[in-house]
Amino acid sequence: MNLLKLPGPVDGLRIGLFGGSFNPAHSGHVHVAETAMRRLGLDWVWWIVARGNPLKASHGDFDARLASARALARNPRMIVTDIEAQLGLTYTSDTLAAIVNRAPRAHFVWLMGADNMAGFHLWQDWQGIANTLPIAIVARPGVGTAARNAPFARRFASSRIPASAARTLPMAPPPAWTYLTAPLDPASSTALRAARS
């Protein structure tokens, strides 16, 4: 753990941690990252390519997924990282705990699309994640009702910060979260994989 090389500067900075399988990465991922960067006033967004996904039967070749994310994350303040593979971890809760412990002076925010929020309660230690760092959820097509009624939204209803105050989220003690709406991008990894076959 002491040998872990973080992908960029951290001290005092507002950094979005954007994890996913990225199988493949697509414009919807860019939309989530850019919306969060702009609305939260983030200095950086780190795209954390998942080593694997215990909730999916197949997650594709890691190197190909990493390359697809790097091809799309062209904003100079976005870094695509294999930090989860470096750590040898699989669960987001463990990865985030390792990063937060390694950089205690950073202001991290976990970023995810609303499609992930709908099933967030199925993740390993999802409540622990919510108590480790603030969370920003960005609207995605077709999941409005499922996201609003998600167990996460109900469990942490009193910790929600209005979107109008989203810039305060990186400095908020967890649990804290916000839901950001923006023009929707319909791209999906599932559709891209289906089109390829």
C-alpha cells in the first residue's frame, strides 16, 4: 500500500472518483464526468477502471476497457487509472477506503450515473461507501423513477444536498449526496456491445 502511486496531485484538491467497467467507455460516461466536474467545481476526475464487477457475469478484457476509457477521457483534467488493479482489489468499498486513507487531505467525491444508483444497494458495503465520501449522482436516461425510489435515496434522504448547492458537496462530511440533472446522453455500454455482435 505504501508503494501505491496515486494518479495525480491530491492535497487540498477536489477530486471526483468515477468508477466503472467501461465495457466499453462511451459518450454517456464522458457526460457524467464532465457534468460532475462542472457542477461540483472539481479540480480533477479520476476514471477508475474496475478490475472486475462481482455483479456482472462478464466484464470484458481489462486492457481493452482501460484503452476505451483513455480514448474518450480527453479533458486534460481527467485521468484514467488502473489503480484498482494496482491495489489488487475488486470491491469499490475497499478501493475507495484505500484511496481515501492514502490521501487524507484530498476532497474526494464518488461519481456515478443514476443507472448505478438504482442498484447501489446491491454493492458490497454500500452504506459504508456513503459514509466514506460524498456522492454525486448524474441523471441518466430511463432511470428517473428507479433512482428516486432506490434504497440508497430512501436510506440517506436526510443527507441529500440540493443541486443548487452542489459546489459545497466536495467539502461536506459524509454521508452527503446530490442528484444532478443535465441534458441526457442516451449512449450505453450494453447497446454498444450488442451493436458489435
